[in-house]
Amino acid sequence: MNKPRRSLPKNSESKPRVFVAVKVAIDPGHGMSNATKGKYDPGASGGGLSEADIVLQWALTGKWVAQQMGIDVFLTRDDDSDVTPVSTRDNKAELAGCNYFISLHCDAASTTSARGLTVFIDKTQEDRDRKFALTVQNALISAASNKATSRGIKLETETRVKNLAVLDFKKGPAVLLELGFITNAQDRIYMTDRNVRVRFWQNFFAAVDGVKK
């Protein structure tokens, strides 16, 4: 004799989870034609190093770590010859299908004592971007074994230019990360340490990769 089929109570099945593919735009600041067509922009300098070179190394390390972790990334430039006007970088990332955007920079000051990372977010997307900015900040502090200090999460209006073109990215959270001060010897130590770069990207990608319900 067949047993009667038990009926499942209403709402007994959990809501299906939706997996969202992550694609991160990594934007190493400055470089060729950043501000002026045909002119290479090295950015700030300190200790015999240039901002453009440091952030490019961070971006290339990010690409390598992403490949190891199976995460899709897009670099707005991957060498010194890529023509990348600052006003086009967010658009390129959107066309590439990215849903996260991180722009990498180094801060600088006239005094060598100024130090610390800063994360900037769009003035019109504070609710969307602040949680992402906190993830970025914590990923770097942890990667540098607490040798990196934070100047906080700030709105773009607190910068000299008041409006950061790269933060016009519309397809998801976006931040501009000042890794530290290139003019400070302590900050330069972790900013030029490959192990710190690798740990940062491992922390970062582990945080952004996952499930959206």
C-alpha cells in the first residue's frame, strides 16, 4: 500500500539565493593622457618613487590575485602607454560590465610627517558607497599588519577639486583609495611591499565576492 504523500507547509521552502557575478574595475591613477592628451602624468613623488608607478604595481598585483581566486577584473590601464583620460575611466569600467570600482592613488604633503590612508566616496552616493569604503579601509589596515593608519572615509567634496570624475561610476559601489603618503617614509614601506599588496587584494576580493539575497 502506498503511503500518502505528506504536504509541505506553506512557506516551508527557503527563498532561493541569487548569486551575483562580481567584476571589479581596478583603476591605477595617473599615467598616459590622464589630464593632458599625449602627456604622461606621473602623479605625486617621494623617496625617488612616483605615484603612477606604485599604483600600477598595486593594480597588476590585484589582477594576479583575482586570477588565483577566480574573480573577474578589468584594469583601466595596465602599463605606462595606455591612453586613459581621467574623465573616461568610469565609463570604460561600465562598458566592461563591472559592478565594483576602486581607484588607486597615493597622497602627498609638503611635510614628511603627514601619513595615513584615506577612502573617498561620491557625495551623492554616500549610503551606497560607505560600506564598501569601510571594507577597503579594513582590508588595507589588516594587510599592513596595522602599520597603516587611517585618516577616515571622506566625501569627495573634502578634496581640493571637490568632484572626483572616477566616482561617477554608476553600476555599483565606487571608491578612490589614497593608499598612504608617498612623502612619508613609514607609508612608503608598506606601499612598496608586495606581500602587503597580495594580502590586501586577498582580503578585498574575499569581502566583495559572495551572495546577494
